[in-house]
Amino acid sequence: MKSFTYERVDSSAAATAAFARTPGARFIAGGTNLLDLMKLEIETPQHLIDVSRLALDKIEATPEGGLRIGAMVRNTDLASDARVRRDYGLLTRALVAGASGQLRNKATTAGNLLQRTRCPYFYDTNQPCNKRQPGSGCAAIGGFNRLHAVVGASDACIATHPSDMAVAMRALDAAIETVDAAGKARAIPIADFYRAPAKTPHLETVLAPGELITAVTLPKPVGGTHIYHKVRDRASYAFALIAVGAIVQRDGTGRVALGGVGYKPWRVEAAEAALPRGAKPVADGLLAGAKTTHENAYKLPLVERALAGVLAQAKG
Amino acid sequence: MKFDTPATTNPIDQMKIVGKPTNRIEGPLKTTGTAPYAYERHDVAANQAYGYVVGSAIAKGRIASMNLGEARAAPGVIAIVTADNAGKLAKGDFNTAKLLGGPDIEHYHQAIALVVADSFEQARAAASLVRVEYARGKGAYDLAAAIDTAIKPKASFGTEPDSAVGNFAAAFAAAPVQLDARYTTPDHSHAMMEPHATIAAWKGDKLTVWTSNQMIAWSVGDMAKTLGIPKENIRFDSPYIGGGFGGKLFNRADVLLAALGAKAAKRPVKVALPRPLMINNTTHRPATIQRVRLGATADGKLTAIGHESWSGDLPGGGPETAVAQTRLLYAGENRMTAMRLAVLDLPEGNAMRAPGEAPGLMALEIAVDELAEKLGMDPVALRVLNDTQVDPEKPSRPFSQRQLNKCLETGADKFGWSKRAKPGVTRDGRWLVGMGVAAAFRNNLNGPSAARVRLAKSGVVTVETDMTDIGTGTYTIIAQTAAEMMGVPLDKVVVKLGDSAFPVSAGSGGQWGANSSTAGVYAACVKLREAVVQKLGLASDAVFADGKVKAGRRSVALGDAAADGELVAEDNMEYGDLAEKFQQSTFGAHFVEVGVDAMTGEIRVRRMLAVCAAGRILNPKAARSQVIGAMTMGAGAALMEELAVDKRFGFFVNHDLAGYEVPVHADIPHQDVIFLDEADPTTSPMKAKGVGELGICGVAAAVANAVYNATGVRVRNYPITLDKLLGKLPDMV
Ligand SMILES: Cc1cc2nc3c(=O)[nH]c(=O)nc-3n(C[C@H](O)[C@H](O)[C@H](O)COP(=O)(O)OP(=O)(O)OC[C@H]3O[C@@H](n4cnc5c(N)ncnc54)[C@H](O)[C@@H]3O)c2cc1C
Ligand code: SF4
């Protein structure tokens, strides 16, 4: 780990101002991802701005009938909130499928969205990795890539986004509220939040440097049956091989987002129209243009079969 | 004491304390965090500095240049050890590659430097400033590609590479029912909780290491050889070990580098291997490719048994002895086994829990299941039919005891085996459900083991031996043994382990520890009893019970024998040729039920049962703990554990516990263990054998066979992950 300086701030304005003041700064929330990466020198911030005690830890109703989730709400608190459990069951189920109880007690809503890939080569600083060290190459291509992306990847990077929560957020049409150093606020639909790797896989979101996430909003509930099926080799405490987050209505219509297949939670609205016809056409639409390797080609049939299982379960 | 004729009745047979389910005597220390593990021994030496290991970034080649300037100038740095400045170092007998590499690099993450600093953070930060240029060499990393170059290795730990009895080729060709299949098992990591860790301190030319090591005497010897100093100048102390599974049988980089670092820094130095380094820096269980051929008559009698195994290791290394059990497990007149070894430039292969048998049975016991299906026989019945009570390669040699059939039959009964249906038909909602069975087999090994026992005036008996407790429960069975022998309650026994200043024990490995080390304590206690009766002037048939020694009408408190000073006795248990006259092995049967998600192919174990026949069970509670732990490890081997090899760069890619998955609680819902009532008089006066490795043997095959029974899909390449099932599962829910 590189030496760094540290400060704790008590307002969003102070956080963004501190960022503007200190080059090489990073926000730190629960620290469950950033600290690990710092120990391995994958991330080397010179200054940490601790935002974990900002008063962004509430879940409030919005005038539109949805919820505003403070950026610092812990994953455990979010998953167990009565309104979330009742109206956004997908979110609760996705959250509790992730990490462990101890980690969820620390992990925050903002930090979860911004957690970095679990590509093992990203974690080994001896290996080429364009995401860690732009221009060095991608060791996963041609290497061990059973866990890697099948859609949206590029010749520079085939990493997946590991978050479960984000998959539910995507199906629920969440928006990410931010404020920048100049105090300007904006709301970014989660569909537009993550950047495709293209030639610059180190740039992962549309956030500007120093832009602080303050909340995530959910539109008003859409009803339906909420199912999150995280497929993995062991029963718990493992990242998804693939995950299916679905909201299915009585008439068979609904929404589907996938985890573990691409650089972002993967949803193709146009494909959802086929839901009443079963899993295959939806999976085909979701995975159109997929590019697989010898080791991760199983993800295509797996998505279709997992989705079929989810749809069968929704029917009851 | 020499053990060369089968044991008769002795004080252990009273089984007042031995054989009773007993809580670990050191348990409270562990549950309260007060059992000091190597890295936490802050009090043993003042002024400890911190060492951080730099691992090679390439698998094979040379260090072209190494620039230590920046690292030396970093805050807090005291010293940097490299092969350039470490002085002359030999390689230990138990190491295949050097513990400190450079300029030649033998494997990925081979240690090439130790940075010593005032704090851990400073050492780690400075370690990343060591600038190294490499000249990458060409290495071999792909076992499948290398098997054509594999050669017949020399005997490994007494196991010959080949064996042949009768005429296998002719008998196999003539067999009416044949099975010929290839299986693969991947590289496995020990993945124990506690990393390799050492604190080292020098006083003049005398070195003390507080470390985490299974085999104290081996490691003292290897350290002496490596450093070129007399054994007498080295003390190892390793009282608590957070798991080893074979990964701590030998010295690793932490011990050597802590010693070198302490010398360079002129103060005590502590070193732990970080998790990512454990996987590529230390040893692992090597991958195998195995071919099993079984020939049988139409009614299921095996007539031909052939088992070949290919594995790889660094130059000078050894094979994974995956055919060992096949020489002994089933009857059959015509047999062959062969092991071949290829050179691979991956990290060093070596022993991991049940080396040989664990991967060997992963293949053999699927093959037996496949043969049963070809024969249309129940796999339990097929195994029972082919039982042998003698060494099938040397029929004049009987097994000392062999209750494999009883294990199988008891297990079948208790598990509800008769409810097993044909493959692919049992459903429970979205789950396809199946049952599998496999035989468990692991040889029993005994080794010389010494102990010293002291009797104090208070009646407290203290045992000292360099035996280790790697989480297995050694403290407790040694205390039970001494308590039974001296006729005192358990709380009157103090056990001190893991210090090379104590008499040399068998150590912990190869499941030989329990029987061997307690036999050593038995021998020492026999001597102490003699000293006691002599001191008290009692008849030699005096009875030791309830803290007293009784002969005729006299009854004296045991402690009185030490009234004018402590009584001390020491002895070493040695073995004659009973293990040659009798084949001593341990047996078991594993039954497993799995559910397979019909849509996703996710496999989840639903319940497991092991029935074990392993001689006298000294502490059923600890033994059960050993067996359920081993069953868990076997489930991991079946379903998830695989070191992913990068065949271009030559290293294990998933080198942390996020990438190398081992079972979690949710994977292991229900386990049962039954021990058959046994006592084997040929093994030692304890009449015990090992169980710690038996427990893993066959488990993975039982899981594999259950997956087959659930789905009708046979997977021969471990681990059995859903991607290997997907294309073959039924179409609809
Ligand atoms: C062993 C392990 C297993 C795990 N398993 C899973 C799993 O199965 N599924 C899963 O989804 N996740 C899993 N996780 C990841 C876990 O969910 C994340 O580590 C966690 O959500 C990150 O939240 P945090 O608050 O700790 O983030 P931090 O580590 O504090 O920050 C992460 C990133 O977010 C940035 N950041 C934080 N807050 C803000 C803000 N307000 N505005 C802008 N930027 C900000 C930081 O600068 C940093 O770059 C696992 C983690 C571990 C360690
Ligand atoms: S897939 Fe992306 S993260 Fe992984 S090695 Fe390639 S560039 Fe790096």
C-alpha cells in the first residue's frame, strides 16, 4: 500500500471541495473494495476523503411514489427496509445474494455500484491488464476467462461488473443522483451510468472526477413477482457466474436484467417484449451479438435455462 | 520400546479416558483467541521487525537485473535480503525448488527478496519498489500436453512407480465386461486458514524460529542444511497451527527468509506469506490424468485391474501417487499400475491431505460405479463381492483388519441406499436428486515417536514431545493417553508440543500422527510407571487409578513418588516388521445425496454419511471432527476446487480465496459419521490407526456418482461444475 493522507468530511459540499483541493484523491465509503485494492496497489490514491458518515444514510419516499436511497445506506439496511422488501423485493434478494453479512454491514449503496471487477488478472499486478494499467494488454483474453463477459466486451477488456445490487437496480430503472465540485447536481439513469470498455476499460462510469454520488432513486413500484437467481459453483459467498433478476407480471410480461455477463448489469428492453413467449426469444435478444471464449461459452445456454427456471418459478 | 509383536492387554484397554468423546483441552485458548499462533507471538522476542516477501513475476527464466535503490530508501526499511546478499544457501532435502530464488527462477512467485522494515505497512510498500527486470524463459505448464514426455519416476516415499501381477493385458482383453475410461483431477491448494508464518531471532550463532510447521525434526534438519549450520543451533517452536493439510510439512519461504532477515536486520523478524503468495509460492496437490481399466466376469468378479496416472512436477520432484490404493483395494488376479511423471514448471507439487489416495480414488471409484452400471449391479454389491482379506499383490500378507464390507453395508442401511433409483428419474421440485457411494481407503503408517513425561509432587503429569497439533486434536489424545496410563484425570495432565527441544515425534502427516505420537507417550508412560513403583517400593503389577498407585493393600498418592523431586521418564516407540507382515490400512464408505438444479445444473450436496473402520478411535469427538472436515474438503474437490492454470504464463491464476473456492457452510447441510468398533493390535499398543485422511478418500467420487445418479450425465473431469452438465441436462423443467 502507498502512503496516503486521510480526512473525514461532514457534508457533500465539503467532500467535493476536498476532492478539488487534493490531486489524486478518492472517496472512501465502506472501504470493503477500495481498501483491498489499495493493499495490492491496484489503486493508489494519495488522499482519502471519508464520506461514510455523511448524512446520506436515509431511505425516503419520493413525491413520485418511489424511494430515494441515500448513497451511504448500508447494504444490510437497504435489504431489510420494510418498503424495499415489500415493493422492491428484487433489490432485497439481489443484495442478500451478495458477499457476506459482515461485508453487507459495511458496504454502501454508492460503493456497491462502483465496486470494481473481480477479473483475477486485474488483481495480479504482475500481469498485463488494460483496466489496471492502460495499454498493457489483457491477460484474460487467451487466459483463464471462465468468469468473463460474453456481451459488450472489447478487444481491450472482457471483464464483468460483479455487483448483484446493480442488476436489481437496473431492472427497477434506478437513477443515480450526483453532485459535482461546482455544486451541480444531476440524475443519471442507471442504463447510462456504466461505460463500455471499448479501448478505455479503465474508465468505468460516466462520473466526472470528483463527482459524488448522493443517492439512488427508484421509481414507484411496478408490482409483479420479483425473482433473483444467482447461479454459482458454491451455494453462498461467491460471485455470480451469471445472475438473472426478473420482475414478472401476471400476464407474463415483465423485465429482466442479467449479472455476470458484461461490464454492466445487462438489460435489453426490446427483448423483454418476448417474455410471454418464454425464455428462448428473450435470451436471444439479451445476448444478441455475444462473443464467447472456449471457457465461458456455457454462459449462453445457462442464461436461457436460468431464465426459463425463473419464469417457471414466477408462474408458481 | 520396540513394538514387534501384536499388542496384548494393556492399561489403554481400560478405555476410561481414551476412547471417550472429549473436548479439546486447548479449546478454550482457541475460542478466546489466546492460543498464540506464529505471527502473533509478540512476547517471545522484543523489537520485532516485519519482513515482506517479493515473489517472482515470471514462472521460468532469469532475473536480468534487480534494483533495490528505491526500496532501500523507502521509509522504515532496515534490510533487504536477496540471493545476491544472503550468502551460500543449500536446498533442503524436502524442497524441490529453492526457497530463495535468483538469478534463476524456477516457478511463479518463487521468493526473490525479503524487505525488512519497522512496520508491516512500510515493508509491504517498499517491497513494491524492488525493481526487477526478467529474461523470461520457456517453460512447460500444460500437463495434458506434457504427458508424452513423461518418464517413469523413481520410487516416491517407498511407493514404486509400477506394479504388475498375473497378465493384465490378456485378462482385460478376455474380460466379458470391460471399462476403460480416462479421468482428470486438477491442481488443488491446501487453503488452510493460517498462512505460513514465522518469527525468527538470533542469539549469537543460535537461531530460534516460532513458526507454523507440521514436522519439527524434518524441518530443523532441512533448515540446518539450508543455512549450513549445526542442527543443535536451531530451535523450532510451533505449538499451535491453524491448519496445514500437508502444506506445512516442510520449510517454506517464510522460515528461511525470517531467519535471513533477522540476521541482516540484527533484530527479530516476522514474516507471513500473504494469501496470493501461498498458492504459487508454496506446494499444492498436483493435477493428474488417470486411465482406469477394469475387466470383470458377467457376475461381477474383477479379473483385471489396471490403473495408470500421469502427473507433473518441477525437475527433481515426484509423482502424485494416485495408483497406490488400487494395488490393495479390490481382489483380482491380473493387475497393473503405473505412474509417469512429466516436468512442469508450475509451482512445486507435494503432499496434500491423503496424497495419492485422494485423487486416485476420485478416478477409481467413479470407474467402479461405471462398471457396476455396465454389469447391471448395485455398486455396493459389486464392491462387497470383490473384497479381499489379503494384499492382492502378495496374497501371503493378510490385512491386519479389514471391515470394508461392513462399512459399505452399514452405510447402505443407515443412508437408505435401497431407495436409490435409476439415473435421472428422481425429482424434488426443480431438483434432480441422486445418491452415490464410494469406498474409502488409506494406508495406516506408523513412525518412531518419542516423548518425555514428568511427574510432579502435585500429581500433575506433564508430557513433552515435538509432536504438533495441526488442529486435529493431538493435545487432547496425548493427554488422554497419559491420563489413562498414569491413572489420573485429564485435568492433571499438561501437554507441551511442537518444540524441537522436546523428544522427536512422528510429527503430523500421512494420518500417522495420532497412533504414532500416542504410542510414544505410552512408551514413556510405561517407563514412568516403572520409576514410580520402584520409588514407592511397590510390586510391579501395581494398579494406577484415581490418582493413586495401589498394590496389595497399599494405596499411595501418585504424586508421592515425586515427593523428593520430579520423576522424569523418556522413551521412543520403535516398530518391528508387523507392518510388513500385515497390511495395515483404514477403510470407509461414503454415501452422498445431491440435488442438481434441472435448469442451471447447479449441484448442491444434500446429505453425507461416512462409515469408517480405522482401529481404535482415541477421541470420537475429535475423530468425527476430522472426518467431517475431510468430507467437506472432498465435496470441495468434487464440485469447485481447481487451481486454474495459465498455460501461457505458468501460474495458478485464482490465487486467493475469492478465486479458489472451498465449500462454505451453505454447501454442507448435513453430515453423519459412524465409526465401527475396532482395535487393531498390530498397529501399536494404542491399537489405533489414522482417520484424518481416510475421511477425504473417496468422497469426491461418491459426489460424482451421486451427480450421475441424479442426472444421467457422467463427468470424468473434476471439478464437476455446471458447465460440464449443461448441454446434457433434460430440456424442460
Ligand atoms: C469477499 C467479498 C465478497 C464479495 N461478494 C460480493 C457479491 O457476491 N456480490 C456483490 O455484489 N458484491 C460483492 N462484494 C463487493 C461488495 O459488495 C463491495 O465491496 C461493496 O458494495 C463496496 O461498497 P463500499 O461502501 O465498501 O465501497 P468502497 O470500497 O468504500 O468504495 C468503492 C468505490 O466507490 C467509490 N465511492 C464510494 N462512495 C462514493 C460516493 N458516494 N460517490 C462516488 N464514489 C464513491 C470509492 O471511491 C471506490 O472507488 C464482495 C466483496 C468482498 C470483499
Ligand atoms: S479482462 Fe479487463 S480486467 Fe481482466 S485482464 Fe483483461 S483488461 Fe484487465
